[in-house]
Amino acid sequence: LSTKVEYDHRALIIDSKRTLILSVDIHYPRSSRGMWPILFKEIKAAGFNAIQTYVFWNRHEQVEGVIDFSDNADLPAFIALAQEYDLYVILRIGPYVCAEWTYGGFPAWLKQKPGIIFRDYNQPFMEAMGKWMSFITSTLKPFFAPNGGPIILAQVENEYGNVEYAYGVNGTLYAQWSIDFAQSLDIGVPWIMCQQDNIENAINTCNGYYCDNWIDGHRSRFPDQPSFWTENWPGWFQKWDEAKPFRPVEDVAFSVARWIARGGTYFNYYMFHGGSSFDRWVGGPFIITSYDYGVGLDEYGRKSEPHYSHLSKLNFVLSTFSEALLSQDPPNSIPLDQPNTEAHVYANGDSSIIFLSNIDSSKDATVTWNQKKYNLAAWSVLMIDSFGNQLFDTSKVSVATRGSYKYVPVKLEKNQNIEITKEKQFDKKSEIRNSALPNIYWWPEVIGIWGETIKSSTPLEQLSVTNDLTDYLWYTANINLPSSCTNQQCQLYISNFGGDIAHIYIDSIYITTITTEYGSTFTIELPTARINPQFTLKILTSAMGLMNYGTFLESIQKGLTGQLLIGNPSGWLNITNGGWTIQSGLKGEYLKIYSPAGSTTINWFTNTSSTLYQSLTWYKTKFDLPSVPSSNITGTYAIDMFGMKKGLLWVNGRGIGRYWLRKADHSSCNSCKYQGSYNPSECRFGCNDYSQRYYHVPADWLTQTDNLVIFLEEIGGDPYEVKLVERKGGLVCARQSEDWPAEDTDIILECDPGTYITQIVQVAWGNPPKMPCGMTQKGSCDGANAFQIISNICLSQSVCYVSATTDLLGDPCPNQSKILAVEVLCS
């Protein structure tokens, strides 16, 4: 059936009815097709009525003119499935998307167009952008609302307002051209432009951690437009060497409550399920493969608490009172009787909702409303109805919080574990030779030139050769050792290295690896005693994702982009212009030995003593699973890459992603308070641990038998440490006050499917300090029997309900409001 979509100054209007849009971002290529139904089911159950997704141009047209909608890039199937789950779709066409996706979604071949300037009033770019947008809107025509589909909004460009100034007059012209061209496509639904504030014929929207302060200015500039929030960031992405960021859910809920109170009628969490940046699609550079984001549904598709349940409760309150919220213009704030406190009232007949806000970042407040007193925690919003009933408090989290997970090695069929047990570590090489697990095979990658090459007097910029169809580019040059190096210190000097990583070889001897994010100068010590007077310098550069945010992205460079010298301060030989042979990619890539078919085209080696700590080596193994994973069940399988250094990983021919065993360099991971503006640099956990060790393998990408694992190691590691693991159990924590509210004092301790509460780690009933999960402590007042009571209720249960009441737990602190804090282990 045809659906009419329009808008007024207050909200989106769907079939003549103002509609409150509660939305989440989920990116189709960051999960498997088998995960999609589970994700949609959980999103719908959480009270959302819409999803947002970008359209990833380079995923669909990696090679110019070759369109790919296969597998988890099947955007039409993704949209159709969303409609089956009664979810609206907001389609963010871009074509620039940012999204921590390589090159911000632009295909690398676009960079090679003569005279092109991305995101500028530039004819070559506008022609390419127009062609792509015309194609994608034509392809998806059946899915737009007027044609019976779920797409109710479309977005052109993305966060251009952040960079428009850099393009001067051309930036203004391009922004207006973008929306004018989009409107000419006549798709039948409104267009939005996020993080934009100067376009009349599109709905300008806000992105950020908080957007309530944006509303008044937007309404002043565009009195006929509603207030839309396209990206509320409930978490943040993570880079290699960084600890994992997290945003307290109390702050996330506070930001939404303030947004609605002040007049917003559409919000979207970016992300709600981040998933995984499979294969080589992650941007950056140097962003990890996991895109978990610490939000409502984790990388594996499981509920991430307390975010999922706390934000779900907020959704249900807002949905219940949506008619009251949409029936009037945003009300003026009413000052309350304490500093930094105010009320916003929405009334529609007997249905009323009042937002009582305390925007002070440190001081709690007791306020009076309709002759009743309410306690407002610092940086919180309390929602009440016209009778004074407490509906939702952003600062009160009653659901369990996830602590650390356990990753358990899978007991593979036929004893095919991809590991050497810890008991065998005392003599690993001997054990490998005599191991009952002889399933690690290896193949050495060619060091240097292996096929068709390019001859050049100077090194060529990497992307001009590879078009980003591979991470790798070989540069080789024949060198005569300068006389200054004879019996003296000898160095290789590389200036203005374009990044991201370079592996240095002399002939076929591995020397070292250099790493930089934005271009640097390096001086590398060469082992003079191991160098022949005439030798071949071989440098393998490796990209770690193309920049996804910034200006003039067409100008980014990779590889050897500066001068190269050999020698020492007493004399340097400039080898920059000495003639170079350049080879795109690796031979193993060319043969596709990571695929089931390609893996049979070479002779793999089995002499295991040669497999350890070798640079540029491919490894192969197979395993059988103990049970068949169902294609519609969200699995929690991962490959544990401990023991390796850096490379690429495939399972059954599917790219799992780049792996890199780098430890977080943050010196401290203190818990952060939710009060006050969020700063992702302050809220981290996992310090001094690997930024990413486990690499998600969706269950529907596995089979009962003969699962093929291929990984390419660039630097050197121990393949016998690699394991197939399943994430199970771990710590679950909950905290609840006895006085919030009287009818809702239960805490819910819920384990993952197939796991049970096997240990009560800690119970505090009284005045325990607020601590992160895993660090629960008793306070000065504590109920002596609470531990045993909860043990009797919860042990061996998969889900446990406990009431924070004196009737159940006793009263260790009369005349004092008590808090229950519980920490359990699921396994």
C-alpha cells in the first residue's frame, strides 16, 4: 500500500498523522545475513520503530561498473526484511558516509578521475555522484514509501556542515547542488541533510552526544522544519593501541530525555548494533576490525546490558505518551525551586507527561512539583505523569550490567583443536613435531616481485597502483652499498612516508617494520654485516584502511611518497630516483589461496618446525564443529589470534578482517561518572590489554565439517596458539535502590543462552559505593544475610529476579534508603 510521508514544523507526518520516530543505526555489511532477522527482532522488541543505514558505494562498486549486491551486501533484501519486522527505514545515500568505513564509502577508483575534487562544486565529482545516486534510487524504487516500501526519509551528503568552510564558495554551491539534485530524483519522501544548518529545501538535522541545545537555533533558522537528531552517539569507535571506550547509559538516556523535553521528535542511536568491519572495509586508518560501539546489541548480536533494557524502558514511556508529545508545540521551560532545575510539560487531555530535569553536573536536588517533592540526581531527568507517578528516571538503572566475558576454546570434533595445550608448552617444537593435532599447514609468500610489474624511476604513490584492491604494494630497487657504509653504521632514511605500515627486507632477509598514521620520517639501522655490496632493497607497504573523515579526501596518499637515502651522516646515497620495480598485491592474494577453491592450487608445507615466527607466511587449517550452527541464530564464535602479530584472516573464504595484536597504551582505565558532558578519552576499559584479540565469525558462515581457516601473518608469530573460541558467560552485575519506584525494585540477572549462574561473587545490601562491574564493594552498612538469600534464589538459574526490599533482605540500616548491589558469574 502507498504511504504518504510529509512533515510540518513539529514532526514527520505519515499518512496524515504526526509520528514520533525512535530509530537505530544498523549497517547491513557489518553483520551476516543470518544475523539480520535476530537483530531486527531485538530492535523491534526494544520499542524502536525505524532503522537507519548508510549505502556503502565502494562495497557495491569496488571496481567501476561492476555492481555487487551479493551476500551481506544485499541492500534490497535487507530493506525488505526490515519491512517484514514492521520497521521504517531511513536511507542515508550520501554518497559520502564517514562511518569509520574505508574512504568514507567512496570507491578508490574515483580518486583516479582527472581533475576530480571530492565533495566540491566540481564537475567530475558531481557527475559520478549523480550517476550513483540515480542508480541506487532507481534500484530501490519499490522500497520507497509511496510505492509501498518502508523508506520514509532519505539523506544526501553527510555532515557536510562540518567541512563546508574548507571549500569556500564552492562548498556552499555544492551543498545546494546536492539537495537540488536529490530533489530532482523524485523519490516521494523528504530529504534530510545531517549536521547542516543552511539548506532551505531539506530537513537540517543534528549529530552529536547532545543536541537539545541545538533545537532553539534550528527552530529560529527554519521555523517550518521539525527537530531531528540523526546521530546520538551512545558509544564510540576504537583504534589499535587504544583501550575500549564506553559511554554510561545514564548519560545516553539523559541526552534523549532532554532532546524530547525541549521539542525533538526523531532521534537515532548511532550505533545500536555496530557489528564487525569484515574483510578490509574498516576505515581509519588504524581502526580495529570490531565495530562493537558498546551499545544495545553487541558485535555478536546479543543484548548488551544495561544499555538495551534501560533504553528500551525509555522508548516505551515515550511511545506511550507520543500523542501528548506531538499534540503541541515545544513548551517553554518552567524553572523549579533549585538551581539548574526545570520542568517541561506536555498535556493532551488526560494524558500528560512532565520532564523534571536537573542539568547540574555535580549536585543532586530535591524539587517540588504540584506540592510533591522529587529527588533529582545530578545530570538526570525524571519523567512523571499528571498524577505524580514516576515513569522513568534516566539515572536509575535497574537492569544487570555486563562485566567481562569468557572466551572458551571450542571442543572440536576429531580432536582438531587449533592449539597446543598449555601443558605442552615446555617443549613446543618437539610437541609440534609429535603433536596429535597436525593440521597447521603453511606456505611462504614470495618476498618481492612475483608477477606483472611496473617500472618507474621513482616510487609511485600506492593507491595510484592498487586502487585499494589490496592492502599491499611491493617496491624493489637494486642497490650498490655506498662506501660510507663499509665497516660503519649504515642506515635507511625514509622521509614523508605516506603510511601506513612498511616491512623492510634486504634481499629476502626481514629487517624491521615501521608504522605511522599521518606520514613521518624514519631512520632505520641496517645490519651491515649481513648486507652484500650489491643487494635488492624490498619494501612492502601495507594500508590499514583509508581515511574516512576530513577534507579533500581525493588527495590522500599511501606508500613511499618522499625521499629514500642509504648511508650515514658521513655520506648519503639518494636512491629515490635510482629506478624501482613495483608489484601490486601478494601472490597468495592473486591465487586466492584464502578461498576453498584457491587453497587447493598450491602445495602447502607440513614440516612444522619451520612454521614459527616467520614473516609473510600463509597458514591453513580445517576444523569440524560439534554441532551445526543454524543460519538464523546469532552465534558467539570467534577466532582467538593470540600468538600472532599482524595480518589478514579468512574463514571459509570470507574475509573476517585485519588482525593486529597491539596492547592498549592508556595508562589508566578509571570508571567515569555519568554526570557532565561525556568525553570518550576519559571513559575506557581494557588498559594494558589487546585492543582486539578475538575476531567474530558469524555462526551462519560456518558449516558442520571442513571449515577452512586461512590467515596471512606479516611479521611472524606462533600459529599453534590460534584457537576457535566461543564467548560464554562472564560477570553480570546489577544495582538497585529500594525506593525506585516502589513497584519496580527488582533487579534482573540474566546469563547468555546456555549459561547459568555458577557463583555469587559479591552481594552488598546497605550503602555500597557505586563501582564498575567487577569491583563491587560493601559499604559501612551491610545486610549480613543478603549473600545467602541471593545464593538460594539465584544459583544454577539462567535468569534470576531479586527484589531490593527489606521484606526479602532485612533492614541493616533503619531510616536509611538502601541499595542492593550484586555480582554473579555465569558459565
